[in-house]
Amino acid sequence: DAMDAMDGMGGSCEEYPAYPAYPALATAISSRHADAPSSDVAASDVAPSPEVSGPVEKKTKTPRPRKPPLPHDALKALQAKSTVARSNELDYLGLDPGLVERGEIKNYQECFGSFVDIFSWSQSNSDAAQKERCLREALQIFTQFCNIIGSLESQFTTKLPAEHTTPSATHQALNAMASRGAGLYGLFLKGIIDKMDAVPRPVPDSQIQHDVYSLRYYKVVQNRTEVYDIVTRVFHRKEGWEELPHGLGLSNAWNLCWTWSKPKLDYSRLCVWQKVNHFQDNKHLTRKDCLKRCIDRYTRTGSKVAQLFNICPKTFVLPKEYCAFIECFTRIAEENGDLEGGTASKPSKPKVPNMWIMKPAGSSRGRGIQVVNDVGAVHYGELTIIQQYISDPYLLGGFKWDMRTYVTVTSFNPLEAFVYKDGFARFTTVPYNTSEEDIDNKFVHLTNSSIQRHNEDNFMQDEDSDMLRREDAILGGTKISFSMLQQRLKAIGIDWAMVWTKMVDVILKSLCMAEDHIPHQVNAFELFGYDLMMDSKMKVWLIEVNSSPSMGQEHLLDEHVKQPLINDTIDLVEPMEFDRRSFAEVLHRRVEKKSATGSAAGRQQLDLDLHAILKGQVPRKYGEMPKKMGNYERIAPSEAWDNMVKSRSLLFNRVSPN
């Protein structure tokens, strides 16, 4: 502009030599006039010096002719050029720009309508200020993660030699037996271990370079040693997983968090692809008193449809329902003719032992359980469940047993559930009887492994124990696997497929009744331990549901079943890997309001951001089969589940839900 002003005045840089304060400007003006051809400059075109008085003749500029309108093809090319210019404003986050041109960027619109939809807190009605705080909190977490993990990167890429890896429990047991000279017993166990080791395991490739920011990290809360041991052992065998370093303040930067008890974290602060192994309201399925209320809500009408959901023995909650329990106890005693002064006539129905089992509402593993057949023995100092004892269980070899069945739920409302095909049949160590002399003998009435293991030695030394049970005890203590159970039942003419169908039916009914009180939580999954028992009429009953089933590995059979169970559960849930460094960059840009403007550019930038963060992966939708099922079988959604939902609809068309 300064140079144009000088030209308009008709001046020359030679005629204005004194510009000591603006040397750069003078140099630019001199160079501009020096570049002009001297032959084209006439004497009349040069303006007089400031000392010369008189009028100054102004230069007249010839107006430029207007360009004709562009043809259609040229106009289209110009628009394409402007589109390319706008696309240059996008942040590619290190991605190849050719991915956009080739249309290879994933479309995440079905999964995430906006950027905040990747957070669990987006499902609640948060105001703008709250969203801003949550975004800044996430930025702080992942920026800190990148700073710390970046400094530890060399440690993550260094692999220990194979001889320094921790041996499995089976090899530890085998080494111990070899040192003791276990003889035939050791040879027997070695044969079992060799069969278990015949299963091929993936060998890590030391040449693979891992991006420490995109690795999948797990966190196991160390409040239960047995849980920490088995889960970390399984993860150590899985390629692409690392344990999140402890004590560095890395907070919720993991892909999967596994705890034994209820997690002490805010689910709303998680990304939707991060997974935790507990539902927040699982008590409606796993607490005995809460489950009882759920069942009562379905069965209280007594209709035909209501009776379909009668999956538990008669149950009362004490002290609230103490009077109702006394009435029921008295009625059974009258029918049996057990009351003093009662009629001596022969009872019209077969006599049913008036036996009840008392359990603290919130306990597990057989703690506080008591079998009673007298009202005077009913004492309680806390919330207690008293349940009618199944006095006619189906016996195998004269022993009582139940079935520990593992079920993984990946979603409530809508329900998505999978049942594991392997589990345990848990036996007592004393033959079953209902005599009053053995009413207090827990080794007769309770199948819990945590109780029966205290009588294993006596059982092994008992000369009356058959050889088959002794062989079972060597491998699994008081447990056998479902595959062994299937063989035993088949030998006596019982179809395992029929038993399995009844087991799945009971599981689905329990989930159906509890689902009304467990909201959808995108981050949660849970591995439940179902205790099921079959009576002499081949009816399968639900005893209880455990939120944190035992993961102890006291026997080789535990390792053979539970480690594959944990491995298949992790594969089933399949927490997505994500690039935390790209995530931190995107958060920083969006928090500082530097994202692309306009709806089209915003959508394209969002897809670019998510493609970079999730490395081109798309979250699995409800109803899609997981990539790796392992030994799991999906039971919901399924045809059986659809029939269950229809029964629920029929029931509550007549009875309004609470």
C-alpha cells in the first residue's frame, strides 16, 4: 500500500532519498522501480521534484475488462478446488489424507451422533458447564497418561526371556511332585497335565513393535488374592495386553477393570468402550432378599403364567416375614401329622420333611448357613433368608450335588447373556440322609466347596468310598466337570441335553425377573456363578446367584476350567483398543474450540477423530455375535428369550408392575 501511494503521487525513490527511519520500505520501493523497463518510462511520466512548483499530472489507469462467466465444467472444477482447500483445514491426526479421498474413513454416525457421545456421562442430562468440566477432566487424565507411559516406553517394548516367565500352577505342582518323588500319583497327574498342555497357546512374537499408547491395559483391584492371581495369569498369556502400572496416578486410563467387590469408581466418567466386570445394581439378582422380591412380583398372582416363574423353593425374609414363615411351617407340620394333639389319621399326602435352610441375606460361600427342622432353632441377628429345604434331591452314588454354572451378561435392557458350557458338579462328602442325628452335619446337606474341602481327607481315607469318587477327589476335590457329569448321567440313562435346556430356562427366568431393576450400563459386564439343583422329579431349582464366584485354584480341575473361563470371558467382552495420544490431541483441540466449523466439516472431522482414536474399529452392536465365543453359548437374544418376554407381557397385562 505504501508503494502504491508513492506511485500515485508520481514520485521516485531517487527523489526521496532521506528515509532513515524506514530503510526496508525504501529498499522495497527502489527494487520495484528498478525492475520496471526503462524504455517504457517517458520523460513526461516522471513527476517533478518537490522543489518544482506547479500542478502535478495524475496517471490515469485503464480499467480491466470483466471476465466472461465460467462454463459449467470450469465452475465445477473451481468448486472442487475450494472443497480441497477446506479439507486442508481438517486435522488428520497423522492419518493418510488419501484415506479421505478413497472413502476409507469409517462412518461412526450410527454409533456416535456427536463427540460427547463417546462418554458415558452423555447419557445423562448434563448442562454445558458440566460437559466442559468432564472434557477437561478427561484431557487431564489422558495427557498425564501419555506423559508417564511415554517415559516408560522402553520398559514396555523390552520382552523378558522365556526362562524368566512365571510357570503355570500345573507346572509348579508337577515340579513339587517331582521333588517329593510322588510315584504313581505323580505319574497319574503328569498324564493329566500333559493333556492340558497339548492345547496350543499363542507364542508372542518378539519382533512385533507395540505402540504403548494404543496397547490394551487391564487393572485388577488387589483386594482378593485368588482373583488377582488367576486374572493376571490369563492376561499374561494374551498378546497385546499389559497391566496398568500401579501407584502412578494413571486413574481410569485402562481398557478393562476387574474387581472382586463392587468397583469404587464413577461409571459416568468412563468412555463407552471401557469395560468393568460389575453392574452397579446387580444386587437385585445376587442378593437373596432382593431376588426374592423380584420373584414374588412375578409369582404372587398364582396364575398359570405366574407359575412359570416359580424357580426357587418357598422363601421368607426374616424378621419381616417371620409370621408368614410360622404359618407355613405349621401347615406342613399339620399335613405331616407332626403336631402334638393332632389327628392320628394317616396324612393324605406323602410326608414332606419340614426342613428349612437359613442363610444371611448378604453372605456367600456357605458362611452362616444352618439347617433347621424346629421353630425354636430359628435365631437371627441380621437380615436372614429362610428357605424350604429341597429334601428330595437327585442323588448320584448316594451323595447330594448341585451344579455351579457360569453366566456372563454383557447387557441389561436389552438383555445379552451367554452361558459357559463347562462348569462344576459339586458333591457332599457324606452320603445323604434326612435323619435328625445329621441335621447339623454340613457335610451331608451343603455342597459348597469351601465347606466340603474340610472333609476331603476323611473322605479319601474312608474305606466305604468307591474308587471312582477317590479318583475324582485327586483331580478336583469334591468337584467334577460338566463333561464328567454328562458321562455319569448318560450311564444311568439321563439325557444331558434335556438337563441343559432346563438349566438355561431357569437362568433366563431369573434374568428376566431381575432385569426390571437393573438399568442399561454400556460399560458393564458381569460373570455370575449360578447354583442350580435338580430334584428327584428332574426339576431344576435356582438356589442362589453369586456376583463374584470363587476363583480359587486349589485343585488341577479348577485351573483346567477357570482359566479358560476367564480367557473366554475377556475374548467375549473384547474391550476395544484406543489410541490415547490421539485421544488427548482431539480433547485438547475440542476443549480449546479449535475444531472444524460447519456441519459437514464437523461431521467429517468427527469421523477422522474417531477413526484415529479407535484405529478404524467400530463398536459391536447389540445382537451381533462376538468375534470370539470360546466355550460360550448365547442364550439371549434367542428364541427362548423371545418366548420369555412374551410370557412377561401376558403376565403384566393383568397385573400392573410396581
